[in-house]
Amino acid sequence: MAKPKKDPGLLAVFTKGIIKENPVFVALLGLCPALAVTSSLETGLGMGVLVVFVLTLSNIVVSLIRRLIPEEIMIPSYIIVIATFVTIVEMLTEAFAPALFDSLGIFIPLIVANCLIMSRAVAYASENNVGRSAIDGLGMAVGFGLALGLIGLTREFLATGAIAYGVFIPLPVEGAILGFDIAPLNMEVFVGPAGGFIVIGVWLAVFNAIGLYKSRKRKEAWDRWVEKKKREKAEKKKQKAMESAGGSA
């Protein structure tokens, strides 16, 4: 009988969305907002914060009602739950962060159509308890937000040579850090769609290279372990044969 698979701990559930199963760089989910709203660090992080709110709370509610919803209307019911939280997020953003609201525009209501949120509701929250669903949603959303922030930081720095703060996110102060005024760091193409595709492609290549390197290292470690076991088995066989030969003599 096969040994039952051990459930991952809560820390593993949280961190998988940040590193191992990052929605953007590994699962390739949510690439539309990753391209459209990452012209700056603040807009990328701003969208990430909204997704944290929507995904975490949607996972919690889906987990709570999963046994009450017939399978025939499961998807429409989950869409209603997600749309409710997106509406709340949209109104709060418009009230407390109007600059971010204007910058993100139509992509706030389009969070409803983000395949990351629906995939976590169907694949995880509908099959797990509230605690694990909340942690899964939080980890995935944080990983998504960090990916958008990294893309936005890269694009903004290459386009302007600086990283602004307090422009879109309501902070007590407004300004910029770094501020390199040199030709290679004033490429306005990175603010547009072409620059977004380039930056996302480069970061995808980096993460894929890291993943391939880790896979190769795991394979090498496995091969070394197999060779070690083979040598140990051969030594035992040889020793047993020598003992048998000595006893026969």
C-alpha cells in the first residue's frame, strides 16, 4: 500500500505562491495586468495590494460556502463572490487613493476576470478549510504583487533613471530615489507595451534559468545518491562472496 502523502505545512502553503509557484513568473497567470499596470513601481504594487485583498477574502468566503453550493452553479457563485470584493476594492481605492484609481482605470474591475483568483478559488479554496485557503490566497497574492512590483521597478528605472514614491499611493511625502540622469536610463520605450513585453520576457528568462539550475542540481544530487547506493550494494555483495569463499576453504 502506498504511503499517504503528507500535507504541506502552513509556511509551505504561504511561500509556494511567492517562489515555487509564483503566479506571474512560474504559472504565467495574470499577465494582462502584469503588462498593463506596471509602468511604475507604485502602480504595480498598488495593483498587488488590491489583489491581496480580493484573493484572500474570496478564498475565505469560497472555503466557507463550498459545501453549500451545488456543482452546477459553482463557477457563477464564485464569480459573484469575487465581484463583490472587487466592487468594495474599487470604491475604497477611488475614495482613499484617487491617483492610483485613475492610473489603474479599467484594470480594477477587470480583477474579476483575473484567472489567478478564479483558479485559486476552484483548485484550492473549494477543497480546503478556511485557514489553509486564507494562507494560500495571501501567499499567491503577495507573490503576484511582488512580481508586479519587480516589473514596475525595472520599467520605471530604465525609463526614468529614478523610482518615484507618493505619486499614486497616498503617502505623507512625495519624491523620488536614485535619480540617475544618464542616457541609457532614459528609454521611454519601457513605459509602453513594448518595454513591458521586454522586461517581462527578461524576468521570465531569469526565473526559468534559476528553475533549470535547481532542477539540474537536484538531479545531480539524486544521481550521486543512486551511485552511492550502488557502490554500497556492490561492496556488500563482494564482502558476502569473500566470506562465503573463506567459509568454503
